[in-house]
Amino acid sequence: MFHFTLLRSVRPIVYHNQRVRGNYTIFESSVIWKGVFSQSSNSHLMAHERENLFVDQTGDFMKDTRFVNKTTVRLGTFNLLAPCYKNIEPRTWKTWWGGRKESSQPEQFLSRYEETFKIFDSLPKFDFMCLQEFWFDSGIAELFEKRVGERYFIIKHQRPTRHDGVALLIDRKYIIKDVEYIKFNDIGMRVALLANVINPDTDQEAIIATTHLTYLANYLDQFTRMIQAKKLVQAIDAFLLRHKRVDIPLFLAGDFNGCPNGPIYNFFLQNGFKSSYQDFHGREPVVTHLDHNCSPLAVDYIFYRMPDELDCKVDEAYLVPKNRSDVEWPCDFVASDHRLVFAELSFGSRTSRL
């Protein structure tokens, strides 16, 4: 027999990132009960259903409905490695700017793009895909329209004076209400892209945004990158206020060129964002990017920020190729020098008598 005591003022335990509110809370000892609870008759229930059981003010068990108007979102982020930046000669000081790039070898970059489309096809049907280093070559734009244009809206934003930028793939079932093209107007010529969408199946609005922040190539870049991050959050919040969209889900994904628990990563956490991979695994991956020095880094994230009235659960988060280690780079992965990060989240309002 196990005895459970009904308590009021003890710190609640978080299950699936949800905090149970009300006069009573659920504790680590499984379920609070004000009497005696038999392990033999209820052990299966405790093992498999305790996170969905609550106690009301009379001491009666009730089933948690979890979500009302539940919405599920699947999204990914992928830095494509633009052919105009990929060197196909050994990197030396002579070839840093003037060496041959993959853009001069169509058979090579078309092969890589084919690998990208195979990755898209291998994923569960996604709602959004955030792309960085999208190459603004007319042939590539036409290729994307041909391969994914029937299923997805393709929204693009080119960096000023550069050949690449960012892009959003948005499932055509969504209604696109607004699009914001954000320029940071800095030395890095970086940009961001934001779309306000509605899911007609649930009438749920959401914001999806992507960016590619400056790579840390010198001492000053750390300050440039932080300014970019601040401008991005300011632009997002200004958009929400301007369009009176302050209480809708927000997804921000991309290549942030900042490691876990670094200044950039922590800045987004301090501004109310959570990382889907961190929430699901309890840690970030060790490597999502193999840089030009072959150094493994974690720089790609899917952040989200939810209104207080919506409960959110990360159902899945992984790197592509799936079921491969996230602590070392898969040597046979050739589609890019980044791995695609993928996540599935569900959210909605909770109803209960608590």
C-alpha cells in the first residue's frame, strides 16, 4: 500500500512542459490522493496514465482532456549551402575569394539539390520548412517551383547585394494573411522572413519566421550578430502589435550561428522562446553543422513562443538523417554542411475542473 498526502504549497512538477494550475497540484509521487492507494490494483494506471490524471477539489479523479481545438504543426529548418559559397578546391588564402565554387559545376549542385528533395519526400508531410542560403539563381527558383510548388507556397527574401537569402515553404492548405520582409541593414546584409498564416481546418493563426544570422568570423561579428538578434525580436514584436496578433503561436527557426547556452541562444530564451529539440530531448544536439574548418557546431534551432492560454507539447524532434547520432557528423551526408532539424508540436487550450 502507498500513502499519498494532499498538499497545497509545494513546487509543482512539470509534465510535458505543462504546469498544472489550481488549488491542488500533481507531484512526483505520481498522483495526489487524500487516502490510501493500492499499488496492486492500479499499478498499470499509474505507470501509463498518471500524467493525464488529476484530482479535483473533492478528491475525485478526472481525466485530463489535454487539448481543446488541438492543432499539430510539423516544421523543419535547413541551411541548403548555396553553391555560390561552396568551394570545390582546397581552401587557401588564394582561393578564399577567388577559388572555384560549386556554382560553376551544375552537375554537382544539381545532385545536391536532388538529395534535398529526397529528404523532403522522406519526411512526414510538413506544414512549414524554413530555408537558409536559398540560392537566387533563376534555374534553382524554377527547380523548386517544379519539385515542391504544387504542395507549398514558396516565399523568398534575398539578401541585399548577395546571391542568397532565406525562404519559407508553407503548405498550400494555409491562408497567408501577411508577409514581412525584414532587413537588418547591417554590414552582414542579413535578412529575416515572417509570415502570418491561418490553418482553415482549425481557424488557428500562427506566425512562422526564419533567419540566418552572421557567422562568427572575427571579433566584431559577435556584436553584429547580437544586434541582428535584437532587431529580429523587435521586428517580430512590432509586427504582432501592429497587426494585433499578440496572442498567437510563434515559430522561429533557422541558422543562428550560435551554440547552445551562448549569448544568442540565451537571448532568445530570455525573450520567451523555447527550443523544441531541448524540450523533447532535455538537451541540444552536439552538431548540426560542419563548418569550413570541419569543426562540428550546433547552430540550427526551432524556437517557439506560445500564449499563456495555450498549452504546447513537443511530440517529436530530430535531425536528418533520422536515427543517426547527434554527437558526431554523419560522413555520408552530402546534401549540405548542415543537418535538417525537424519537430512536431501540438497545442491547444486545456479544460478541466481544476
